[in-house]
Amino acid sequence: MNTVKIGNRLVGDGQPTYVIAEIGINHNGSVDIAKKLINVAKAAECDAVKFQKRSIEVVYTKEELAKPRENPFGATNGDLKRALEFGLEQYQEIDRYCREVGIPWFSSCWDEQSVDEMERFDPPCYKIASCSLTDSNLLRHTRAKGRPVILSTGMSSMEQIDQAVEVLGKKNLIILHSCSTYPAYYEELNLKAILTIKQRYGVPVGYSGHETGIASTVAAAVMGACVVERHITLDRSMWGSDQAASLEPNGIMRVVRDVRLCEKSMGDGVVKRLLPREVPIMDKLRRVGK
């Protein structure tokens, strides 16, 4: 079986779908909101929660940070980016709380310094965000930590994915098909690419969704996505660029419920058989060929 071990879970062929609740920056800079979102993920029986980590002065230029941008935290883009970024103290509390609640957590790190900072928390894996797929130095630095890597492929061509896979290698690698529009339209999702990516690279393949509903995420799991990831929020009307492409508590609960029901429904597919519970119905309704 083609599997990768994340924490105490095998992920891949023949295994239950690994469901990631992406908190990202939907905490709006509040540890209290982050904890509430962790509780949502735990109550929905997600397998892990994920955050984002950036070194603001490394990832963004001075010009980008100085751009005017009205937001709840100030008047510039820099005010916003700095306010949304958790520091070491906040992540120590996140780590403590996730251990208390009993749910694994990890991050997508946008720069090498962020990888080094997150490494102290002994994460079960790292995520490469779609925007970082072409950053070969970051990919090498992340891979050097020796942990499983989940590579998201939004906004990327197949040739760019080829290069990223060449840099990362295929060992302990999971690739996520994704469409990086927020929110994504259903006609943009191209779920059949899950099958193409799996055939091309021969590694476990999942799906990271940014659509507003849940049907396509469940469909991805049925098509063989070994991981499904969705952003979560307390309320989609909250301030923030990712809120509209996120699922509220009821939505992520339905994703997990429906994915698990579909897994239960798949059967072995080896043979079409008469079930014992069908016999009395057959006896009652069938006129010929009992």
C-alpha cells in the first residue's frame, strides 16, 4: 500500500481519509478565537488542524507592507499582516491547548525562519502552501527536517509540480490538488486532476478545497483523495480574506460525517452478493427466480 505516516495515522491507499481543518489566519490574531476553532475541529472529529506561519519582514517587501489598506488593525497592509501573525508565545499556547484537547496541529510555513520556529513544536508534518510551490530553497529547507511533507498545488502548472516533486523527492510526500481562487467556483475545481496527479507521481494524493459548499469535497474523497482539507471559521461573515471560502462549524461536521458515510458505503467491490437482510424482501416481492 502507498501510505505516509502522519503522527500515529497512516494516510494513503486503503486508509480512512485524513481530514484537515485549516484555521489559517481565520483566528484574526486572537488566540481565544483560535481555541474556539480548535474546539470546532475536535467536535467535528477532524484528524488535525493547520495554521500558517510567516516571517513578515522576510515574506513581504517594505513597499508591500507600506501599501494603504484599511483594516481593523490599522491603515496599511503591514498593520494587517503583523496583527494576523502569531508569535512564539501564542504558538506555545496553541501547542499546549491542542495537546490538552487531543488533536494534532501543524503549519504551512512561508519561509525558512518560520520552518525553524515551528520545528521546536515537533509537528507531525509540514505543509507547503500553493504559493510556495516554486520556492525550491524553502522546499529543500522543509524537507531537510525529515518530516512528511504535504504539497498543495493551486496556481501551479504540471511542469511546476514536476519541479517541486523533483526537489522534494517522493518519499513521505502527499500532493494535494487545489484551486487557489477564494471562493472557488465549482466549474474551476477540475477534480479529475486528482486521478491524473496520482497516476503521474505515484504518491498519495488529496484535495484542498476553497469552494463554498461540501459536495465537491466529499466527491474528492470518493474519487480517492486520501486527504481533504477545508478552511474553517466561526462565522463566514467575520472580517477576513479567507472567511468566505471557509466552512462554519455545521459545514465541517457535515464534511466529516459524509466522508465517513461514503467510506462505509464503498464495500469491497469484489463481488455483488445477496445480503441476508435482502432475503425476506426478495421473498415478499420477487415473483420469478427466487
